[in-house]
Amino acid sequence: MFYPTLWCFEGRLQTIFRVLVQPQPPVAYWSEVLQTPDGGQFLLDWACQHDRSQGPDPTTQPIVLLLPGITGSSQDSYILQLVNQALRDGYRAVVFNNRGCRGEELLTHRAFSAGNTEDLEIVVKHIKHHYPRAPLLAVGISLGGILVLNHLARTGQASGLVAALTLSACWDSSETTRSLETPLNSLLFNQRLTTELCHIVNRNRKVMEKVVNVDFVLQARTIRQFDERYTTVAFGYQDCVTYYQTASPRTKVDAIQTPVLCLNAADDPFSPVHALPLQAAQHSPHVALLITARGGHIGFLEGLFPWQHCYMNRLLHQYAKAIFQHPVELLKLRDLSCSEGGKS
């Protein structure tokens, strides 16, 4: 059960106050640089485990892979909270930082986009190569959730994951940008996120200006304008409409063949409730939607004093425990869906 904080009575309040009141637990990382086929690089941050002396077998210890939201990194408070939860539950935790989001230099003009899962596929293969016997659970937050869902749809049964969890994933990119362009949402969220995106471009101006008009990109005042001027050009989309159609998981539910639980709030200012794939999820044996009336975007504060309580952490604890303790049942679910697919 989710008991939202009474005085956070609206989605925008949940979204804003989570940043203000949630503490940042101390988490130590060691960073691994991964190279990409196109000449780029990004960082994987592995959380240092609390006590290895009496820990589980490292070859089979479950791994939680976390994907932050747009411009987010392993240092964001909600990621630190989730990493800390995974460590306390006895799992290995690793954060996939999108290119340029951890402060590292971009080696190519490509940063990241919601429709491109190539880097995520590299991460999954890298982890499975080093820990082939360890079950891997992906947890995607906001943009990270979009990447997880698109990865699952693209890879089918070859996702490399035993299961996935998404938190405040935006299912329809067009609806998200439209919602963020309403006056109050634009003032509170859109302008700030666009500024952060432009900062990544400006910081890597030298490599960016080979492909895009950097000064024109930096004049963007909304995420849609940024996508029109940078993302569609850098990733080779015909236009922004095409990019948003490609990036939206809403139309890809049927292709997902790995169990995934998706937490969304009906009052999320980033992801309107009418954009959620309710009918498609009802017919999917692998996709489960968990929709709360309140919670905002990556908020989900609960209790009278929410600096100690967050539903996302509690859900990760419960879901990961269920996933990692029932591997046989998961295999049976996959086999069942395969046999049903063969009959249809």
C-alpha cells in the first residue's frame, strides 16, 4: 500500500518536494569507462558494498542496474536512495550514466536520446560477460524507464534481464512534451531541464559543432525545441515527430517478453494518465502497470515526515525480493508465453 504525504496534495508538489526533503545517503562508487563502437564513452558507477566478508557468492549475487532520468547521474538523490536500498538488501548495484551526464567529456557529437538503446545493450552484455551466473534486474527512472522499455521491446527474449522495474517512465514522448509546455509546468520543469541539456551541448561545443549548429541549439527554451535542433540532427531522425514516435514505448507493449512492473502516478506532470497503455498492458503477460492516484514524477513521498519514507524504495525492496527469490517461476512464465505465442 502507498500512503502519500497528506500535505503534498498535488503531483507538482510531490515532484518538487522530493528533491528538497529526501536525504542523500552516502554511497561510494568506483567508476568504469566503457567505449562504444562509434568512438564514444560513458561511465558505469559500481557501488562499493558495505561488508563483503560474509556476503553472498559474488558469482551469483543478484545485480540491480539503475538508469537515471534525463541529465541525471549516479549522484542524484533518488538514485542514491535506490542504490542504498539495493545494497542493504544484499545486492550488487551499478548505475549506467548516459553519455556526458557524469561530467565526462563527450568524444562524439552523440550524447543520448530516448529512442537509442545501443549503449544500454552494451552495458547489459558487459555485465553478463563478467557475471554470467548473476541475475540482472534493470530499474529505469523517467528517461531511464523509457530506455529500459525500448530495450525490452527491441530485444524480446534476448534482453539479458530476468526482469525490469520502471519508475515514472514517460510512455508517449509527444504527450510528455505537450504536458511540459503548459504554463506552470514550463516554468517549474521544462525551462530548467532544457537549460541542463543545453549545458551538456555547450560544455562539449568542440565536438558538437561538427554536426549541429551549437548557437542555434543553445537558444532552445523548451525540450521540444532542443530535440528539434539537437536530438533529431545528432541521431539522424527525419524530424521531431518521427523521433517521438520511435522513442515512445506506448506502442511497443506487445513486443515486450521480459517481466516488467511499471509504476506511474495519475498526477505525474511529465506523463499524463491518458498516455498510459492501459489496454495493451491488460493483454500482456509480461507488462504490469501499477498506477497510483498521487505521487507526481519521481516523487512518491509517503508518511507525515517523508524525508525518511519513499514508496519507490519500498517497491524496489519488495519487487527485487520477489524476482530474485523465484527464478523458476519466471522461467515457467516465459515458457508459458512462448507456448501460447506458438499456438496463436
